[in-house]
Amino acid sequence: MQGQAQQQAYDRGITIFSPDGRLYQVEYAREAVKRGTASIGVKTTDGVVFAVDKRYQSPLVERESVEKIHKADDHIGIASAGHVADARQLIDFARQQAQINQLRYGEQIGVETLTKDVTDHIQQYTQVGGARPFGVALIVGGIEDGEPRLFETDPSGVPSEWQALAVGSGRSEMLEHLEDEYRDDMDLDGGIGLALETLSVAGEDAFAAAEIGVATVDVETEQFRELPDDEIESYLSEYDLLETDETDEE
């Protein structure tokens, strides 16, 4: 009985390390990320690409209310996987940091600086009693000094830089696909195609344009841009990923 009570203490207390050095609440937060719908980030020579699975549970849901890709600043975008409410809190924090940097220094915040500001904020919630970790992982990408940068945030508060990454459900399969197919010389169109193909690895073989979100930040304009449905549909069609209605009309 005493051993079970001690195990529960390690399990429930965010500030208590287990004897083998683990924080169980942080691990549970990572599990919440794994249960979220997939998000992809790809860095190319021309910019960064975000692609997300934004399928909704009911056709009655207004699709604009499904938020998976966000604009943090003109030159930075963020995609999320995990608890949407937690993601919104971190997105708001990131936007505030970007504006503070602009007002204080008169220049845009760096992608790496913003990512580390966010992960420092996340890390505080792994060592404070009465709080829980954020159950979300973010893909932060943008242009810094004319170069594309792409980062991931972990619920533990660790930032890591990637060439291409996936978070959410099916992460292992998606990362394996990215490792096999990613090329350093890939352009923006190629990055969009790779991101869409990677999403199909995690679940469905085909998508409707309304079920996918795609955004880019290109080197030339350094502007975050979400692709409209007709443009997404053309990419899905090009890569044989477009869902077709096979029902015959009577």
C-alpha cells in the first residue's frame, strides 16, 4: 500500500521527480500531443510550409472555427497538435512577445528568439505547484535574416530545430516518410507536395480541400500566407490526394 501511495504522489505532483528521474505529468502532456490531429512543417530553399489535418467531427461545425495554423507575426507562422485551448494560450503569448520586441527594439523578432521565449514560458509550468504542463506541441517557422527557420516546442519546454518535422497522431510514420523523401534543394511547391503526402501517411489516402490547412512563409516576401481552398485543391489533385465523390446521381 505504501508503494502505491508513493507512486500516486509521483504521478500527481508536477514538481516531484520519480526515483528514476521522470516527471509523469510532462509525459502525460506528450500523450495528449500524440492524440491530436497531425501537423507538418517543412523547410525549403524558398521558405517554410505548414500543413495540418483539420477534419471536424460534424458537418455542422463552422470550418473557420477549427484553428490549427496561426499567424504569430508577419514573418512567422505556428501550427499546433494537442489541446487546442492550450495552443491558443501559447499563440497569444507568442504574439505578445513579437509585438513587445517590435516596440522595444524597432525590429521583427527572430524565429529562434520567439521559440525560446515560448519554451521558457512552457518550462515554467513544469516546476510550479498547482499548475499543469501545456498539452500541446507547436511547429514554429518563418524567415530570419533572409533564411528559413523551423522549430518544434515540446511540453517539457525544450526547443529543437528541424528541416522537416511532424507532430500529432501518426508522428513515427510521418517522420519516417519525411526522412525518406526530404531533399535539401526542395522548392516551396515541392515542400507543399511533401507535406500533403506526409499527412496522407498518417491517415486518409485522400482529402477534400476543406479538410486540410496549408500556409507558407516565403523568403521573397517574408509574409505569412494561408492558401485558399482552390489552391489547396489543385495541389491535392496534382499529387493524387484529392477526394472524389464516387456516388452516382440518380
